[in-house]
Amino acid sequence: MTGVHGRDWRPRYLQLAEELRAKIMSGELAPGTLMPSETELADTSGLSRTSVRNAIRQLREWGLVRAEQGRGTYVRAPRQRVRRRNTERYQWEKDRVLLDEAERLKTGAIEHDTGLTVDDLKFHAEYTRVDADEEMAAALQVEPGTPLLRRVYWTSSRHENPPLTLSYSYLPYDLVAANPDLLDESKEPWPGGTQHQLHTLGIELDRIDDVVRARPPSPDEAELLDIDPGVSVLTVRKTSVDTTGRVVEVADAVMPGDRTELVYSHKLQRWKT
């Protein structure tokens, strides 16, 4: 350790955390390495055990280390990251709708976000019929109690157990029931995704509205996504509107905040000269 400097504006625990992060990112502390004990880090950094503990907690929140009960803290192997470019992603999905099935089978949205191939991924889908509660009825612009098709998806890399993303999708049941295949979860993953499913009903999307939030994960989400204490999830509420102005789907994507990037690019108009 080079020591923590009192003249640095950053809190001392954060200085230590960032020094350790640099060693992890450079490979000096390789995946699977047992981290130095709190006592060792306190001695080499000149910090209190409390500050050292806060530094290790920060590393956990960054997803760089994991604590094993009774064994110590270890450097994590790099986790698969998701880089979601929503401004181009949705048009990419729409353009694929008109391709033939062979082309649509080659790749999907998760592959687009991760750089993985279809063979690298494991898909899970669960379909249930539910009644719209007040919140979802307002989002879909239907009456409370309207039957909905609720779809829960998650996708994992074959090299990691935790899902990369978790998604809850809601569509008016009577709308999708016009094509019985859309009620069958065994048809997933559907070549071309939701936009192609809607296309089989004669629906073309006009726009998709996103609302992004950060929040603590629920206990179930933390367990399923393998999220360490202190790590938030990012949620994207996606509202799909067809060319008649009708809301046809509302979906909530839930993503681990320590390994997800949401990228937005906005073209600006030039000044008139």
C-alpha cells in the first residue's frame, strides 16, 4: 500500500477503496485472490478498522469482491456486463420485425446488449393471466380488473448463474389472445421479440417511452440477481404505443446496478445561421 493521504479531498476510506480497485482492475489482485485482512489493511494504510471496513464495503458495492462467511473476502471474477443503448435498440428491434425467421433466429436484444451469442445464453419465461391493479391499469390505460397477460423473463449467461436482466411484461389479454401462440410460454424465446409478436396481430409501434429509476432490490431480486448489500438495481419502465396512440405493452426491466450501463444519445438541432 502507498498509504492514504490526508490532503486528498476524498474520504480516506474511499481513497483506500479506489487504490484496491486499481489493483483489482490491473490484475495485481487477481480473481479468486483472498483480500488482506482488516488488520493488515489497517496497518499498511494507517487507517482505523472502521475505515478499512467501509473501504471493503465500497468494493462489494462496486461488485469487485465477495464476502464468504468464515473464510474472508475474495476478489470476484469479472461479471458479464450489459450495455443497453435504448435510443438505437428499439429501432433495431423494429427493423428486425420484417426479416425472415432464419434471420430473426440468429440474434436477439440480449445478444445485442452483451455481445454474447444465442448459444451463450439461457432463457427463462413464465406466463400467467392476472387482473390489472390500479397502477398497471393506469399505465396501460385500461379499467382496473382488466385481464392481462403477465410475462416474466430472465436471461443468464451459460458462464454465470445469476440472470443478466429480469423483466416483467404486461399486455391486454384479449389483445394477444387473437394469436394463441402468444399465450404459450414454450414459444419463447420468440424470434424477433415482442415487436414481432405484436406484428402478428397487425400492430406497429409508433414510439416507446422509457422511465429510468434506481432503487434498492427486493429480497427476491437480490437473491436471484446475486446482488451484494448496498448495490441498487436500475429499472426501466418501457411503455409501447402503437400507431393509433394505444398503449399495447408496459414492461419493467430490472438490472443490477453494478454491471449495467444505460446509454442514451440525443441528436441536437443546429442553430439557424
